[in-house]
Amino acid sequence: MRIAEVEAQTETEKKGSLETLLNMIRAKANNKGVGSKISIDSLNSLMQNLGHSITYSELDAFVKSDETIDNLIADYNQEIVTINTDATIDKDNDTLEPGNQDTVKKMAKRATKRRD
């Protein structure tokens, strides 16, 4: 095996571990119905439990290069990572606007009158 192959494998394993960890944190936050923020130091500690370490610059590189990790992280800086949970996602307001039902009724009546 070449050194480049070992480095690529290590990078892939680190990225996979980070993705799994972020998914786990997101799932726990979604189950509780709350948002989730974690410090870079805490994230690094959790990653060390998985056999890898991570720095802010590595996290930044992963977010910019991997769409999956980018989708799991709502915001990040050198101190805090905000996980993209259901509580942090802006939800569309699906409520009906007042008057929409009346407008449809009026349109139907006009169409019926034109038939006669």
C-alpha cells in the first residue's frame, strides 16, 4: 500500500465517523424536539472516542467538500457547531390565507354562469 492510499483511507474513515456522529446528535435532538449546539472541543472529544480527532480547519474542509456533512450542519464557527435539526430548520407556514376559499367559490360561480 502506498502512503497516499493510507492517507485517503484515513480521511474517508474520519469523514464517515464525523457523518455518523453528526447524524446521531441530530437524531437525539429531533427526538427531544430541540435544537443542538456543540463546541468544537466537545466534538473533538467525541471524535477521539471514535479513534479520530478533528480541528476547526478539518471541519471547515469537510463542510465545503462534502454535501452530506454540509446538510447536517446549520452553522459553525471556531467555537460552536450548530446541528441542522428540525428545530433549527425554518418551516414553511402551511396555513391558508383568509379568503382563498371564498375566491375559489366565486370563480366556480362565474364559470357556471358563463355556461348558461
